[in-house]
Amino acid sequence: PIDPDIDPALYTPSKRMRLMNAAISCTASGSFLISKDPVTYAHQIAHPVLEAPPKIPAPNWSLLDAKPSTMSRMELEEYMEELTDSLSSAKTHVQSRDLIIEGAHAQLIVQGLLGAKQ
């Protein structure tokens, strides 16, 4: 059991490994990964889950070509609103792609662990 009064940052690397192994062994797929049993032909690596970015509007990249120095105050305010909306859309795209990449990396780690076990 983990003592809640001890700062986890103070754990030694070997203590962290023991805690991680204990936590992983409590799950169905994790217990397979850390078991000492040899892998046979009956064990197959799971097929990858391929994700695509969500269908969200693309940022308006043409806003980058505008010349703000020639705009009136009202045009600048409208331009700023459009830039804000476009930046928000770009942020959503980046976040969704980061999550997809994170999921793909997790799949590669699991596949690597299965391959190392063979």
C-alpha cells in the first residue's frame, strides 16, 4: 500500500517501478504484459486504432495576408474578431491532433512491450 503522507517525488526509481508493476498487474491487459510466461503464437498484437481529426472548420489562413495598417478602426475590430475565431479553431485542431498522437504513441508502447516479450 502507498502511504499518502509520503511525497511520490521522493520515491527511488526501483520503488516507482515496483508501484507501477503492482498497478499494471491489477489490470487484465497489464498483468499479461508483466507476466513471466512466454508469449506463444496464440498471442496476437492488437490491430492499431486509427483515428482521424474531427470534422471542425479549418482556420481562415487568408487572415494572415491582410494589411492591418490600412484598416479603419471598425475594420480592425472586425478583423480582430475573425482572428480570435480563427485562432480558437486552430487551437482545437492542435489539441485534437495532440490527443490522436498521444493515443498512437500509447498503442506503439503496448505493441513494443508485446514485441519485447516475444
